Amino acid sequence: MWLGLLGGSFILVAFDLLLSIPRRRLEIDYEVPDSLFIGTSYDMPLRIGTKGWKRPIKFDLIVDVGEELLPIPMLTHTLEPGEADPFPIVLKPTRRGNAEVESINLRWVGPLGLTSRQLRKKVNAEIAVVPNIAAVRTAAIRFFSRDSQFGTKIDKKRGEGSEFDALREYVVGMDHRAIDWKHSARHRRLVAKEFRSERNHPVVLALDTGHLMSQPIADVPKLDYAINSALMLGYIALRTGDRVSMFAFDERVRSFTKPQGGVRTFDRILRQSSDLEYRSSETNFTLGLAELATRLNRRSLIVLFTDFVDTITAELMLENVQRLVRKHLVVFVASQDPTLSEIALAEPMTMTDMHSAVIAANLVRERELVMQRLKRLGVHCLDVHPGEVSASLVNNYLDIKRRELL
């Protein structure tokens, strides 16, 4: 009886193997992108087809990726005969560098459920994860296009600056102090001077690359949010006539270039930001900001991208920022972690939730105290959600230009 049962089992297993699709009849087609923008996702088209198979197949799909990409959850799908629709394989990078799609794995079970087969297709494709310049392109189209809507296009701010732009005929309502009497006598009519916002200012994008900036918010490190915002501001500053420089530091100075003008400078800044690495060291504000001050020969707009935890860790930062404010105009940019506010405002259900809420509320309060101290020093502060940093920073820069604060 046992021999008969064992033999029947072998027959059923063999029959199940014969009824399941063999590996050679499966076709896997995919397209791996050459590069990805940090903070964005990409739908990798993946198609699986069968050659000459007439029955539906239910299989599990797993795509192995490297550490620079978010893990892709297992997908279960029933493939009908002749179907070759693409599967939603989403690639989302979490760090800059070289990400890798390692392999595509399929597993399916026979119609009797007694056997399973696996197919592993090696991909070994490297993808360059670069700073997100898609937002810069969008801003360039919105601000500098001739067809942009009213209120979104950057102009020369005529009549609001101190730099001479052109002469125009005087009309009632214009400031009589703008009349150019010498040219008016030459043209035998009243002619007034027209001004625009002053250009050719040095704009320094100072990036903190210490360990606090390597902490992720929504699966993206704070440093990459800062790089994306710095690139957008740098491009707009170059297009409006200013000179841009990038400065990176943590425990020591990592990179620095002198302020240069022209749109071609943007490519140099992009390459420089792509080479910035994630560091685990503590940021030395005394060394970094003092070195920056010695390298700047004239009053500059310094945009400092950094972060802090509490008032104790921010003391050295405040002391060195105060030295910079004496000669330069400083914009302090930090990214809020929405998780802290959520924990502080959530209804506590246990004692652990109560402790977490108290700690989170203390951190939020100390963060506000540091921001208030910076504002009293004359620093322009931005502490907003990571997705709102770029727009807020550009608006702040345009306001500084309009008010001629430099």
C-alpha cells in the first residue's frame, strides 16, 4: 500500500510538471533607464510573454535591486494566453550614486499545486542617480518663457533698482527726481532715467554635508533636498545676472569654486553637486564658515543649507553665523521633518506614545527658538516642508533683489 501511494505521488508530480509551462517558453522584455532623478520615481516597463502556450499562468514576480533603490514588493499576476501588458515596476532612488537592477525572478506553481518552478534572469544594469534638474527645467520654462502667464515671469524690475537701464520720455506721475536735465535739454523734451535691480552680485550656495543632512525625509536624504533647491536658485540667479558659487563642508571643506556668471556656470555647479558624498562626520561650523568668510572678498548673499537638532547643538552654528552676518547677507535654509509635528499632535494611546509626543513637542519648540534667535541676528530664515523649500527660496531671493538688500 505504501509503495502504491508513493508511486501514485510520483506520477502526480510528474503529471504536474508536464502540465506547467517550461522555462524556455517564457519571454521577459524590459527597459532600464540610463539615469534617475533623486526624489522621483520611474515606471520601468516589464513585459512577460509566452510562446505557444494556451493556458493561463499564475506567477509571483520579484525584482532584485541594489541598496540605492527602494525595495520592490512581490507582485502576483495571472497571465492570460497571448497577453503581454507591461507590469508596474516602480524604481525610486533613495541616494545619489550608481543604483543597480540585479535580476528579475519568476516563480509559478503547476496546475495541481504539487510542483513549482523558478526562472531567474540576470540584468546587472547600473543606473546613474543624479540631482533632480527636472524642477530646474520647469522653473526655467515658467519664469523665462515668453509665453509664461502674468505674475510668474521674472523681469528686470525696472524702476525699482539702482542700476541705470534706459532713458524714456517723462510722463505725469513719474518721480521728478528721475529727470535727466542734460539729455532733456539735448532732446528739447523732458527725459527721465529708468533703473533696474542691480546685478552681478555673488551668490554662495553653502551646503552642509554632515551626518544630520544624510538623514532621510520621505526616503530622500536632506542633502538631496538641499541640492535640488540650490540648483534651482543657482540657475535663476545666473539667468538674472548674478554670479554663483558652491561651497560644501562638514568636518572640513569639501569643495569650493569662485563666483562666476553666465548660464554655462550651471553645468559646473551641477557636476560639483553630483560629486558630493554622504558623510557620517559631525559638521564643524567654526572651520567651515570661517574658511568661507576668508574666501569672499566682497559682500555676498550666502544661502546656508544645514540642519540642527536642538538649541545645544545649534550654539556653535549660531555663533559662526553671527560672524557672517556682520559683512554678508545670510539666508538660513532648513527642512522640516513632518514626522515630528505628527507625533507631537497625535493622540497618545499608551505611555510610550505620551513620552514620544512630549519629546517631539520639545524638539519643535527648541527649533522655533533657534529660528527666532537667527531672525534677531538679521538672518533670513526658511524652515518649511522639503517639497516647499525651492519655491520659498526663490521667492525670498527675488524679494532680496527687489529690496536691494545687497
